[in-house]
Amino acid sequence: MKTYLRPALVLFALLTLLTGVAYPLLVTGLAQAVFPAQAHGSLLQRDGKIVGSALIGQQFSAPGNFWGRPSATSPNPNNAAASGGANLGPLNPALMAAVKGRVDALRAADPGNTALVPVDLVTASGSGLDPHISLAAALYQVPRVARARGLPVDRIQRLVEVNTSKPLLGLPGEPVVNVLALNLALQGPR
């Protein structure tokens, strides 16, 4: 029995050190050296304080801010610990009612806007945490934000353009806007 137990325990200890300590330390060190911002959560700061992550959506409701996608996390919106979709099918009455309520709320917040409401402003993403909206969703909100802030529409449109990310390397996909970064840009440099 000793002939089998001792090598098994030595191998167990060696593999534990290798895969449980050395490898994680190596990968963490490489990530922090090569991608420091991403390794630390892609955190955005304002006046030396962390205001959020570029990877997790936040809830904005003031008329002078751009609003992100609805969050599917409950009971608190954009709760990373409760990430997940609502799992409601496109014909589900609960989803239809929620979308109608969101469209009505957007129309009430900007009654003069007769444009079609972009779908990403009334439906949650698969994770419920998407920090981005489509360019169409950002442009839909420009008149409301400009009016609430007392700024010219073209100035707000320029901020949207500057904060629009296009697909990498010309790959297929649509341009997106990070809502937190755009709202920070609205506040101006500090």
C-alpha cells in the first residue's frame, strides 16, 4: 500500500502546486502586464473615483443622460451576481407587455420624438448587463438629452459620434456606443 500511496500523494501535491498556484499566478501576472485595464475590470474613473466598469451596464434615468438597455437582472438592475436573460419568448405576453410599457415610457419622456424606437432600448440583452446601445438607440435619444441639458443637438450628436465604437478589423457587426462613457463625456473633461 505504501508503494502506491506515497507516489500518489507526491503527485497530488505537485499537481496542486502547479495547477492551483503556479499557473494562476503566471496567467494573472501576464494579464496584468499585457492588458492592465482589462485585468482590473475595465474600470472608468472620474475625479480619482471609480464610477463603473466599461463592461457592465448602469441604470440612468435622468432626462439629461443617455439611457442604456433594460436590465434583465432582478430585483436590482445591472446586478452582475444575477446575470442572465429573462428567457421570455417573442410571443410571450409578459414580454409583449414589458416592451409596450418601455415604448410608452420612452414616448412619454420625449413626446415630440416620432421616430421608431430602436429595439435595444426596449429589450434586455442575453446577460442583462450590456453596457452598449446601438448607434440608432443613441441617436434616437439625442433630442431629449440636448433639450434637457440646454445644448445644441449637433453638439450632442458629435459626442455620440466620438463615443461610437465600430467593429474590430472590419468584421461584420454594427457600431455601438458605451452608455457610461458617453454620459461621462456629456459631463465634460475634469
